[in-house]
Amino acid sequence: MTASPLSRIAPALAARASRTITKAVLSKEQSEGVGARVRRSIGRPELRNHDPFLMLDEFNVDKNGGFPDHPHRGFETVTYMLEGQFQHEDFAGHKGTIGPGDLQWMTAGRGIVHSEMPVKSQTRAHGLQLWINLPKEHKMCEPQYQELLDGQIPRATPQDGVVVKVIAGESHGVKSQVYTRTPTMYLDFRMEKNKTVTQTIPSTFTGFIYMLKGKAYIGDKEFEGNAHHTLTLSEDGAETVKIETKDEDAHFVFIAGEPLKEPIVQHGPFVMNTEKEIYDTFVDYQYAKNGFERARNWSSTIA
């Protein structure tokens, strides 16, 4: 049977047309940890999960606050600093500090206990933390870190006045060196006013934009995105997203990934596929076994 002309044209149109915005949700500030204020994006009741993403927080932490010793299992945390410095220490002896523009990509895997605290000599630490789910086959992998300083993260400059930091994935021919177990794009866009850019995205990826500052207009219908709003992208197979600025600059992150399409059972800092796996995780943590052996008598020195 010969394919109709329309069936041949449709995929080509999908490749050229821009994805649209299906939902815009304001991230309201709330308390979290100790002395921390966060604007929760993904993870809010309106955006409980956006497979493969579990949470995105924009955090502001004063020098006396932070996130003292706490465990994780079954996913990855990605910390990207915007202002100030954050210290990190875990029960395996890994310790370090990241500052403005720096990145820490932590794979918790089968278990980690760590502390995340601002450097005390500053007024505040401001950044983003993204939680990415791990597929079933990687949930019990060994913990791993990938850390990049600001200068080590490649930039794409598709035109004057548009700079894209390629934290993960690819933009305009520039590729990140970060290894992602769950296929992921994480791009930091800074656009001057009166600019237009098109970002490619794999047809199967889900995605969203989180606005940090200014206004951007997304898609052919020019949906207006404002600061502290999460804009979810349509899942229509289109492979481009058109982004425009008008009378002001814009700063936002563009995040997308391959959906895992697996059951999600989350209890606080533990994310597994079944209730039994969550129960087993609590037992492992309580009795310091199966990945949590070093948690028994450990406490951080930075908390």
C-alpha cells in the first residue's frame, strides 16, 4: 500500500513546528531544610512528577542555614550554583565547594548520606537543584560524582546576545561532557532583548523551561513566560522550540529528558519502583547495610 501524501508530510511538519507551552505554574517561595527558602518547580502538587524529573528547586539559603546530614537512594541530584558558594560532604569522604556557575551532578544510586551547607563567610547561597529519576537497572548502582567549574562548562553562542551554557546534552553543535544515565538536556540560556533562537529537542523527550529573570515568548503562539514560572512543553513529537525575547533580557533553564515510563514510589529522599523497595530502603538505612554501611557512626564536619 502506498503512503498518502499527508502521512509523508506530517513528520516533516512536526520536525519544523515549534513545541508549545501546555501549562505555566508559579513557583511560590516556601521553607525547606534549615534557614532555607525554596521556590519549588517540578514537585509541586500541580507538577508532581514530570517523568523523568522528580523535583526542581530554586533555593536561597542564608549563611546560618542549609541542608544538614540526610540520605538519598534511587535517583540523581544536580546542583547548579547561581550566586554564593555551597559546601558538600558525604559519608564516603567526598568533600568540596562549588561557587557561581559551578555544577555538581551526584548519582546517589544505592545510597549516600551527605550534607549541603553554605559557606559561612557569605550572606547567602542561591542556586538550582534538580532531581532526576534513575531507571530500574541503575537505582542500585554505586554512587558517583561529576563536578565541573563554571569555566569547564561549554557555551554555545548561536547569535550575538544569546549564550547557552550546555550543562548536559547538546545545543547548537556544542556538547556537554556530563554522562547521563537517564538521557537528559540541561541548558542555561541568557538572552538579550529582541532576540529569537530555536533549540532542538529529541521528539520523544518531555521538557520544561524554568524562568529565572525577565520574560521570554515560547513557540509559534509566543506564550509569555515570566520569572519564577515553570513552563511545560507540549509532547507532540515536535523537535524544535522557538524562544523569543522582546523588550527585556531573559535568563532561564531549559530541561528535557527521556521518560522512563516506570512506576515511581517516593518517600522523601528515597525513590524506587515498588512499596517493598521503599520498605527495604528504610530497613537498609536504619541498620546501615546494603549501601548505607558507612552511615552508622558518620556525621559531617560542615553542618
